Amino acid sequence: MAADADLEDLPGVGPATAEKLTDNGFESFQSLAVASPGELSNTADVGESTAADIVSAAREAADIGGFETGSAVLERRERIGKLSWMVDEVDELLGGGVETQSITEVYGEFGSGKSQVTHQLSINVQLPKEHGGLHGSAIFVDSEDTFRPERIDDMVRGLPEEAQKAMLEEREIEGSIDDDETMDALVDSFLEYIHVAKAFNSNHQMLLAEKALELAGDSQDDEYPVRLLCIDSLTAHFRAEYVGRGELADRQQKLNKHLHDLDKVGNLHNTAVVVTNQVASNPDSFFGDPTQPIGGNILGHKSTFRMYLRKSKGDKRIVRLVDAPNLADGEAVMRIEGGGLKPE
């Protein structure tokens, strides 16, 4: 949607206000409709009553905020995409793959394979739908210096041959998958559609989430619109910067705001949001696994799907679906190899 001209149709929005709103990621009636008056007031430097009028008018224009029938909800959910892990057992566990318009949390100890998952999904999302992808690009927010182009190289070369051939044809790359130069060109084409940003602290990470909303909006008419947002890891900076019980409330408040910003990207632009999370050991646990994800109830409630990765023998990993609104809990086994995530 064109930004300035459309926004100026709203009451109380002149050229200067429209420009401020656009600069801060409010580029459509829909993005304004899901904002709070307080958030808008701070962003556009307008009074709270004016901000409330703008939000109200945007909701009416975007036809958002009212009740709808269950049939309408079902019709809207049919637009949701499913992003494959390329591991049948895990995809089955997830009801077909990672959902767009949802936050999927993947947590586990160091070395359990969380970053491997984000790298693999950043590749898979670019594949055609018939090969388990969403024909889209990826945004990768890197808070722990985990993103490695070399890993993308290995995983692209580890894709099934049918998927490699399909991508060569789609991207009009001459040659055969047996030719190194051809595969180098294919790897480069995959890297072109992964937008990477390194987060230096929690405030910067929150800013990058807002920038991701802008980038996702700008890309919707592109050949490869943003269909995946990965945060690896979500909690590292928050955990390091807010230490002790006295800081807990502030940390959770900021984390809550951050999660709502990520949720906006998913819902407004039909994007899958995948966040990795660190864990802590609960010393009070006498039975079962003492490993618990960081982030408390705020993250637990906001994550639509929660998945727990743990190490097994050799390159095997156990993938456990801990929580999902419409799926039964369960476990699957996969392997992490040089060529990426593979079935057992």
C-alpha cells in the first residue's frame, strides 16, 4: 500500500505526521490498526487523543478489530503457509511444518542444534511450495554471532537433487548440479535472499524487529517476499543485561514488547517467526529433565509452538513438541549432518 497519500486520508494525519509514521514502520492502515494510541503518540509526536482517533479510523478503514464468524477464521487460516524442516517425522509432528502467522520457539542446551535449524529453514523457505518451501526470503537476526554463510553453502549442497534442479531452473542458472561452478552460483543465489543483521544488545535487537517489519512490508510485491524471520537467540542479550530478581520485571516487560513486535511481522505479512531460546537448569527438579527455557510465562504464552531439542547419540537429536494449540505433544528423531537436517 502506498504510504503517505493513504495515511493522509486519516483524521489528524498531515504530511509531516504521515512521514513520521512511515519512517517508524506504520506504512498501512493495517499496521496502524493494530497499534496502541500510546505507541502512536510516542512515535508520531501527536497527542494521545489524536492518536486514538487515528487508530480508530485505521481500524475502520482496514476492517479490523470486530468479531468474525468461525467460517471466516477458517478461510483466513487457509492462507497460512507451512514451512518444511525436510524431515518427515518432524513435519508430521508440526502438522506439516512451521506455520506462518505464528511464533515457533526452539529451545535446548548449547550444541543441541538450534542454530542449525534456523540456517536450514532460511534455505528451505526459498524453495517452491511443492518442495516444502514458501517461495520467500528470510530475515536472520543474529544475537550470538551464529550465522555462517559457509553453513548455508553446505546445506544448499545437501538439498535433495530434485529441489536443487528446481531452483537452478527457477533462477535461470545454466549448468548441472554435478558442476562446482553451477553449485557455487546456486549457493550465492540463496545467500542473496537471506537478510542478516547482528544485534549488539537488547535495545538494538528490538530496533531490528521494527526494521524487520518495514522490510517485510516493502518486500510483499517482490518475487521473494519475506516469509521467515529468525531470531538466534531471542533471550541471550536480555539474559546478560538484566541480572538478578530486581531486574526481572524490567526484563520481562521489554521481552513482552519485543515478542509483540515479532508477532506483528508474522500476522501482518504472513511470515513464519522462529526464535531460538537458551535454557537454564532447575535445581529443584528431582524427577525428569531439569532443563527449562529462559523467558518465563511471557515467552511461554506468546509462543504458539514450543519445541525442545536435545542431544542423543552421535549426530542424532530428539525433537519434542512441548506445546501447540491444536497438536498433540510428541517426539521425533532427526540427524544433523554436514548437508543439514536429515531424517533418522
